[in-house]
Amino acid sequence: MHEDTRAFWVASPGRGEIRDEVLPAPSDGEVVVRALYSGISRGTEALVFAGRVPRSEWVRMRAPFQAGEFPAPVKYGYSSVGRIEHGPRELQDRAVFVLHPHQTRYVVPAHAVYVLPDGVPPARAVLAANLETAITGEWDARPHVGDRVAVIGAGTVGCLSAWLAARIMGCEVELVDINPRRSTVARALGVRFAEPDAAARDADVVIHASGSPAGLELALQVAGFEASIVEMSWFGDQTVALSLGREFHAKRLTIVSSQVGSVPASQRSRWDTRRRMQLALTLLGDAVLDTLITGENDFETLPRVMADLTASPGDALCQRVRYSTSG
């Protein structure tokens, strides 16, 4: 099977383009997927689009089916939802999630696809990669029943982190963001909202996901005695300065990194990445999460949309890319 496909590439930092490619014939054990939707993981993909992946991270930052090399040209992305066009009988015509870049049709090993559970529409499943990241952050943060949890940064991952924490019995969760319009999203997710100046102090657990040094500074201020701050932001090539001479030592605070590429040590003996992704897809059965999909564009407009989101994200949370079902 040799058919044309189209893929989004970062041609050079700050410039994207749609390229025609030849789809290879699938071999035994491979499937052909026609994309229905993909999701833009705005924080990470904006850094990739702008060419801000540090050279030290070029290998570790590779996406599962990335083509090209950082900084560019590179085909990057990891949130594609499609339908199996060719493959084993049990997978034929099934809707699946794949950690694949933005592309109209592609060939991957059958073991790389995740069949969507009943009740999870393909249009919502673009949140799966972000939810997997949020699950990993919760495992790193380890909130307990009744904890006061502060989540700083109401982007997609921050909102999902707050939503997960709020489902722990007795937890009081506050979502903090500089954008007051995020209060509507927080209310839909069932958590409190606060702007930075009004954020509650003495949190038992702090999750930082704002991507801003000011947000991490606020995390130091709102954390309670001997609390942990889980850093979920990725700053790319940006250097972050912190005030570690004030409450950091007096309150015996801990800053913990969280990264989805590995399953945290606390879970690793029983969980692998496949089980974690299957959990994320199951949790996407809750329709309230549609609140986090704030925009949609056609695949062919992706070069312009990615440039706009990188330069000025505005109120965007998850941006969904829609593919034609006819080609």
C-alpha cells in the first residue's frame, strides 16, 4: 500500500509547513491509521515550534514517532486520534489513540495503538497525553485524604491535575492563575479558583504547572511547613531564578521534578506506560473534560495556528486539530 499522506513539520524555528509524504506499505504487525483529530500540547509544542529545546535534551525530548531532529526541520507531536484502516481483524475500524505527530494517515506497530474505551468519544480523546502527564504528577505529589492542594497554573495540565486531586476524599483544591477567566473552568471542574494575590497559604501539596518563574516563586510562598512542590512545568532553555533564602529553608520545603517519560518509582513495580495510558483513556469518560477543549482548527491551517498559539496563546487550553475524513 503506497498512498500519499500529509504531515505538519516545524520547517525552521517559528515556521511550520504541511508536507506531502509517501505512506509506506504496512508489514506484518503494523496498522494503518487515518487521523480524525489531534491535540496540540501547547506548552511543549510551543517550545519545539520556537526552537527552544536545549541541545542537552534533543535525545530525551524525542517523541515516539518523531521524524527529523531538533531544532528543525522536525515532525513533532504526540496526541493523535484516528481509526484503523488496515490491520488485524480485531482492530479493523476501531477508534484508537496514538502518540503520533500531526499527520493525516500513518503506519505504526499494532502494539503502539490504544483502543478507545466505550463512552470516550474520539474528539475528547485528544486530551489523553495531557491527562497521562497529570496522572504522573499526582503520583509524584502523592496527595492524601483531606490535604489542602494548590495547583498553580490553569493550563490544560494544571486543570487536569486539579480535577484529579479534587476526586480524593476530603481534599480542598485551589486552582491559581493570573487569568481571572479561568474561574469558569475551575468551577466546571469542581475546584476553587484564586488569582495569585488571593491564593491560600499553608498548602499540604503544591503542584506547579504555570510555565512561569513567577508561578514557581508563588509556590514557595503558599506551601506549608515541610510541604512538597511538584514542578510540572518544562522551561526549555529558560533559566529560572528563585528566592531560596527566605521561606524555602525555614519551612523545609522540597521541590520535586515530574516528567511523564518515566513511571514514578512509587508505582514502577506494578505500573508501566501502557497501563498508565489505559487509565488516562478510561478517565476521559467524564464529559466535563470537554471544557478544556477551547478551540478547533482544520489540519491545513496548522502552520498559522501553531504560530499564533506560540506568539499569543490568549485563553487557549487544548487546541484540537480536525482532519478531513475523505483524504
